[in-house]
Amino acid sequence: MDNFYTDLALEMAESLGEDISEIEGVSIKTQQEDGIEINTIHIQNEAGAAKMGKPQGSYISIESAALRHNDIDIHERIIEILAQSIADLCVDFSKENTLVIGLGNRNVTPDALGPKVIGKTLITRHIMDTLPDELAGGVLSVGAIAPSVMGLTGIETAEIVRGLVSHVKPTLIIAIDALAARSVNRINSVLQLTNTGISPGAGMGNTRMPLNRETLGVPVIAIGVPTVVDAATLVNDTLDMMLAEMNTHIPENLADSQGFFDTLRNLQNQEKYHAIRETLAPYDGNMFVTPKEIGEVVNWLANIIGNGINLSLHPGLDRDDINRFTY
């Protein structure tokens, strides 16, 4: 497996260079509908976990280029799929008292997804005793917090959450975070859900203490969207496209360089990537890249994820009700 930065289970599987369905201990189910692709990967045993470099559990990816655009109709359909996916992952867990955690730094736009989702989440824990009878059972207890990042607090996020868990005693935690992708095409276009928890910063090589059932004693559903790709990956992919173009048509003034291009093409992907990282290292350190329209897109994504969570946790309310309460 190569060392490209990614948080996506689908990309980890693709990097193995073999059919995902043929990987021992791993199964995949794919659905397509009107520009939306849903992949559900189950890592079933230790062999599959070792091969994938991911914990055992389920990983659902909802992929659509429309996530990057203000396409209201597809966004509404994705909200429905997301709400159902959360319900599917929670089938063995009680959602009666849920704590939603918005991971990330609200002052850094590509990392602000988690805190922004908190602003779109319908919080009810403080009003459960005053809800009208007709909403009983249709609205669950939901609390939320955006604990920021260790660089600003000096405290591991997992330590903050563990303290909250001991007091609030939730039956379920839903953690939202910005992720990193291997492919430029997947930036801002994939929602990933998993019932294995999350290690903040893992996709960018900056792993912190994980938030999962083992560390917190509570089931953890993680939801994220890749908002960045590392610079070396971007250069690597650009070089591949350039070489592919030159393979079909090498300009006359470069004809004598055919051997050089052949050498580059024959490099293993991992070798080429490491060479690029070493070349860039003195100039960019560990740089990650995000699209210029990231501010707008993160707002759309926060609305989609927030409404998906709301519909899943409050079955007695429809989207119009939720929009009135969270306006």
C-alpha cells in the first residue's frame, strides 16, 4: 500500500491495486442513483483490517459532484440518504441521548466543517422536560459541542470528550470532522460515515488520540468530508496526466527526451510520490491544498450533514420543521 494521505476507506481499498471484492475479510456493496454513488464497505475480520489499515466495522461513502455545487434537489436527496445511513449504522445502538461533537478549528476554513455542523444541529437536551406531549418520542435528547483543537486548547480533544461523557452519559456520540483525500476529484464530493470512530488528523499524518468505543466507552459514529489534498499528491497526479498526454503526442523539440519520459512513466507510483515529496519538502513542508470556493462549499456541506443528523435523531420532525427550528 502506498503512503498517500487519505481518510477514505474507499481510497485505501483502491490503493491496494486489486478488486475490492477480492480482498480477504472485506466486502463492498455499490448503489447508483441519479449522479449519486453509495459504497458500503464492511471490514469483517483482523485480516481485512490489517490489509486495509482501518479498524473492523462499516464504512459508507456517499459520492456526488453535486456536493460541490448549490444543487438543492440533489442536496435534499443526499440528506435523506445520509439520515438513513446514520440509522443503518446505529441499528445496534440507542440514540436516546446523543452527543454531537464538531471537530476542527472554526478559524481555518477547510477545517471548520465540524463546528459549522454544530450550528445546524437541532439541540434539545436542555428542553426535553418542556416538550409538548405530541412530540414525545419523536424528538430525542441531543447535546453538542465544538471543542476546538489541541493547538488552541492545549488539551487532547479525546480528553475533553471523555470528561463530557462521564457527566452527560450519552448513549451515542456522532463526531464530525474535515478529512483528507487521495484524489483531487473527491475533494468536497464524498461524505464518509463509519461506526469505528475517528482519529482526528489521521488523514494528514497528524494522528491524535482516537475517539471510539474503546477510548470513550460509548459507540461513536464518525461523519466527514475530504476538504484538502496534500500538495505532493496534486503534483503527482498532474505529472501523471502530463505524461499520459505526452505519451500520445511528444512535441518535436522534446523528441530526444523520449527515454526520460519513459523512465518517469515506469516509476512505481509510490517511488514517484516519494520523490516528489522529497523535492517539495524544503519549500512547502507538509502543505495541503483546498479549492478557492471552500468557504461556500463548507457552508453547504454543514447544512447537509446537520439536516441529515437532525432527520435521523428526531423522527417526529420533517425537514420543514427542522428548518424552522434551526433558521
